[in-house]
Amino acid sequence: MKKNKLTILLVLLLVSICIFLTTFYILEPDYFWHIKAGEYMFKNGVLTHDIFSWVVNGKYWMSHEWLFEVILYCFKLVFGKFHTLVYCFVSLLILMSIIFYYNRKKLTKNIPYTLLYLTLFVTTSLLFIQARPHMLSYSFIALTIALLYDLYKNENSKKVYFIPLISILWANYHGGSSNLSYIFTLMFLFSGLFNIKLKKIEIKKLTKKQIIKYLLIAVLCAIGICINIHGFKMFIYPYENILDTTMISNINEWQSTSFTNLYNYVYIIFLLVIIILMVFNNKKIKLIDILLLVATIVLGIKSLRFWLYCPIVMSFSIFDYFDERKVGKKTNIFISIIIVLLIGSSIFIGFNKFKNFKYEIYIDNKTLKVLEKENPKRLFNMYDYGGELVYHNIPVFIDGRADLYSKYNLQDAFDIMTAYYTYPDLIRKYDFDYMLLKKDGTFKLQFYLKYNKLYEVIYENDELMLYKKTVK
């Protein structure tokens, strides 16, 4: 009976964590073009060519997140203003449910360690709560890892055959990360090809049945990824992005993790705790656990956007390394207090943050009215402004779809924004009729426009300036 009460409290704790994390939702520029694309595709069918930019209009667009965009628009139809919050909460709840169900018999082994892990999980998640496809991709990762471990522990597992179906859904929902389905499978296969005895590391050979199943699942996942509107292109798409130096050098979220930002040391602390928990106990460390930890660390170092993969993936092995500990008499009370604090904090943060919530970041209503009146045909806009302009049906020079623009004008856009020495030639090349600039950080560009009398300021506020080409 006591065990059941504790389990119920842990369920409530995980739900309260989902609510708490949702209050840290971040509205970011990519949301706007995602929802606009979702609206169009909901009404007209899947997009495979651009319709939002005046520069690349009609060019092939690898809409690898089309299913997410349609679903997000459906959330908007049902939940209105708060659709992004509902989407984030539901995504988190699905993720936590998968983790809880897999570890339901392990979470109570050592409550202090469990609470420590959950605290670190929450802390490392705070920057990733956005209405973007990765929110549900986390659940695809979690379910894939859970099913792969199921086969690892039971050669007769049939649940593993769901993984290729997950890969099909994954490829259409967030194709850019769907290759992880067969990559993780191959890692499990590789970890069990040998039988080696080491003092602390367990390298145990898989049975013939397990090897065949892992190999089959990997092949089926690779095929499943190709079952989408773009076919085989989806399979090679992530590797093309990895090799795209234009994107990597210009887009912050694609760049390597910088530890000049103090908050990023949270991930180092998390890794140290994981390593300590795995090493300082009497249990042997499974090779597959080491491979998954190293792989997710490498991904996190390569790009900050991948850091949350580590706590998610390790959630399916770390509890095996917890030593048994007797549940204290006041454990239920302590967990109840945490739940109350999380819910109370969520109400306080949510009320203050979302009572006057607006779907705007850079482009306010006054600016929009000016743009609508001027009706630009060849507008130059800052990279971060593109999403909002798309949302308001204004043709853009560039937006958050860096993979689309990379072959055409991505580098040109950043060269103009940073006033790289070729920027005067680029301005003449594109013959912009209007230029929408960030007020801070573009002083050199503003100076050039003013003193060469190419453009005149027709509107400005505290954040931006709108220039119109002068008629000569």
C-alpha cells in the first residue's frame, strides 16, 4: 500500500514537472513560419516548393516538418491563443509517460537519487520548451530507446517491431532527426557483437536472435525514413545539413556549444552526476550505456540544440545503477511539498507571463500597418524578422528555413546584416525597394544607407528601422 502511494505521488510529480516546464515556454521566430506553413498545408496539401519568399519563390523546399506544422495549426484551431502551451504540455506529458512506464519499478529504488536526476532533467530542459517539432521528437527518441532496451533484455521481444513504424511517423514529423532511429539500433547491435570480460565494463554478446532482429529493425527503419513526401531525399537530408558550412557558420543553434555562457555548465554538471552514479557502485557498466552516453555528449557538444538528448536517452539506463535504499518515513510528505511548490510556482509564473501574451517578437502592429501600406516587393529583412513577416503575408528576403536559403542567398543575407565588405555590391545586386533593419547592431549599414542617400528612413521605433529606396 505504501509503495502504491509513493508511485501515485511520483506520477503526480511528473505531471507537475510537465506543467512547470510549460511555463518556461519560449516564443521564437521560427514558430511564425511553421504555423503559416501548417495553415497553408491544412487547406491546400503538403508544400514542396517555397511560396513565402520573393527571392526563392517556387524553389524546391525540403518540408521535413510538414506533419508537425499541420498538427500545430490543428492545435491552434482547437485551443486558440494557448495552442502553443497546450502543445508543449502534451509533448512533455507524452515524454514523461514513456520514461515513467519504462522505469515504473525502478523509480522507488532510491528516492534521493531519483529526485536528483529529475531536478537535473528539469534544469537541462528549461531552454528547449518551444512550439517546435523537437518537442515530440523527444518522445520518438524515448520510445525508440525503450523498445531497443526491451529487446536487449529479452530476445523474444516483439515490441521492437514498432520502431520502423515510429521511424515513418518521425520522418514526416521531424525528418531532420529521424535517422537516429536506425543509428541507435545499430549502436545496440554493435555493442553486442563481442563477449569480453572487463573489471567494470560489461561487454556481453547478443544472441543470434537478437542480432538478426536489430539488423532487421535497422534496415526497416532506413526504409521507413524514405516513406514520406520527399522519398529518399529525406534519408540523406540530415547529412547534407551536417556538411553545410554556410548554415553551421551563420546559424547560432547549429554552432558548437559555447561554454562562455555560464548556463551551459548545467550540462557539464549533469554529465558529472551521471558518470559518478554509473562508476561509484558495485554494478558493471554496460557497453551500450557507455556508447549512448558518449554519442549524446558528442551531439550536445556539436550543437546546443542536441543537449537534451542525453538526459532523455540516459533515463532508460541510469536507474539500473541506483543502489537500493529504504524509503524514509517522511518521503511522501517531502514529495507532496515539492508537488505543491511546483504547481504554485507554475500558477505564479504562468499568470504573470501569459495573462497578456501576444504572438509577436520584433514586428509590432504599427510596423505591420506601415509595411502593409507600403506593400514592398523586394524587401530586405533581418534573419530573425522573417518568420513574423511570413506570418503576416509579407514576402521575405530570408526567414528561419536556413536549409532552403543556403544554396541561394543565406550567406548574402548575413554579409549584408554584418556589413561584410561586399555588402554595397549585394544591395545593388538585389535592388531592394525597402530594408527592415534592427536598430542596434547594424550601425555600419545604417551609416552607409544614410550617407550614400540610397534609402531614406520612413519609420522607426525602439527596435527597428524601415528604409525606403530613394527615387533618382
